[in-house]
Amino acid sequence: MEKGFVAMGLFRGSFTFMVGMGCGVYVAQNYNVPNIKKLFNTYVFMARHIEETYRKPKKDDD
């Protein structure tokens, strides 16, 4: 493998990352993007609440 191919792959990967990061920053600043961490925590809380509410009661073997 030649050195030119390795350098080109590194440059292409870095360029793609920088363009994606730039687009992400633009979207985050100009649009109302939801907070993913807050949404995730809300869904986890709802799932736990539903699971605890509808869980079968434990059997007593006394």
C-alpha cells in the first residue's frame, strides 16, 4: 500500500467528521433540537413505572 492512499483516507475521514460536526452545530443553534438525555431518562422512568405497576405479586410459599 502506498503512503498516498493512507494520507488520503485520513484526510477524507477527517473531512467527513468536520463537515458532520459543522452541520450538527448549525442545526443545534438554529433549530429546537430536543435534549436526548432528558428524553431517554423520561422514557426509562415511564418504563420502570409501568413495570412496577403491572408486575405480578410474589407468591408466598408459607
